[in-house]
Amino acid sequence: MRISLHPFRVWNGGARLVKFAWNSQVRRVSIDSPPTFLVGNQHSGTSVSLAVLGAHSRIHAIPYETKLLEKNSDLWFRTGIKNFNIRAIAAGKQRWVEKTPNHILKIEQILEWCPEAQIILVIRDGRDVAASMKKRTGRLQEGIENWVARNRHSQKFWDHPNVHVFKYEDLITDFDQTLQGILHFLGEDYEPQMRNYHETPRRFYSLKIKKPENAFGTNHKQHRNWQINQPIFDGRGRWKNLSSEELDLVYEIGGDLLNELGYLEEEYSRQAA
């Protein structure tokens, strides 16, 4: 039997609905926390952040990018939230977090339609974002332009009480403290086992976890899925492989924001040390 639980996905939900019914009626599992959205520019560490949060005993990670705000429909949005609630309860969790990077452009809409929503925003060094985009698509300029545009668009919400901003680099250099800050914002307790998030197989983008021969074309989703099943890794400094001409372009477009966010100062400090 195929069951449609919301307007943007039809799935075979029989087993999940049984789990939902059992957990909600017998175990009395219910959603007790606000909808939570994880956003950020592409190639900024949102996927690994979602995998880490999904290792919490109370948090269910929605295992696909829903693009929930794409249709600009309040009904679509609310139906999606109901579906996420069902998924979380079926998984025995009391709350969920959804990750669609481009929702960084929809923060205002999320808060308008759901004033209690909590939004976690990841920022990564724009030079590394641009270098990663160049490796994947060959479009370096587009990578840095999008990084500037999306982060500038979200900047007015960085101090909003419903928004928590953290740097991908801080997750790398001080995992426990950075995660504690995120969980404090969510009102959740820190759980040490979250560092071992990779020990539970996750299939966010592909049914396959094995590393493919390359990360391009049809292998891209499998490569992304392999990445989130690995221990936390240091992806900093990829921009150092860019040519001087490419770096000049990155600094011309993104230099002001890189400086505001402290990335240029941090790099100078590391070199001086």
C-alpha cells in the first residue's frame, strides 16, 4: 500500500506508520520541541552537522533535503512539518532537524510561518567553499559569489534569538564545545556519543555507503553519503590549492565578508605562529 503523507513525497509508509502508532500510543512518544532547520551555503558542512545532530538520543535527522520552502506555500510548509513529526515519532525521537542549505534564503519566511522555529546556520570559510565548488563544477566565481550573497542575505538574522550561528571550522577544532553551544541553543543536553555519529550507518543521499571511484557525475550522491559516514575530518585550507589569479578573484569578490568573519585574521595568526 502506498500512502501519501504530504504533498511533496509519496512513499511506502506502512512499516513507519506502525512504528508511529506504537510509539505514540504505547510508548507515549510525542514531539515536545520546536521545528528545527539547519541551513547554510552549499559546501559549508551542513551534511556532517546534520549527521552529528541525528546521533542525539532525542533528535531525528530528516534524511533528505526537502526544499520545503520552495513552493512558497504555507499549507505545503505545515503539511511537511506534520510529516516530519510522524517520521520523528516513528524513529522514537521527540524532535527533528531538517537540512536544506538553500533555506538560508528563507529564514524570514520560516520565522513568519513558524515563529517558534529554531534555525541553526553554518558558516564556512568562503575560500574553501569556492575551492570546493571549483573542484565539483569548475565554477569558482559562482562559488564565491553565492557564498557572499547567501551569507549577506542571512546576516540580518544572525543575532535573532531563534537563530544560532556557528563556524564549520570551530566544529573541527573544538568539536565538544561547539556542539555544546548548539545543543544549549536547542535546549538539549550534550551527549558524548555524538562524536561517534559515524558508527551508525546513514543513508541521506544514497543506499550505498562505500566510497565511489570518484565524486563526480552519478557518483556524487554516493560520495556525499560516504563522507557523512566518516569520522569528523578537517576540510580546512583547500583554498591553498588555488592559483594566485584565482585567489585574487576570490578576495576581490569575498574579501570584505571574509575579513568581517575573521577568516583573514585567523589565517594571518596561524602563519605568524
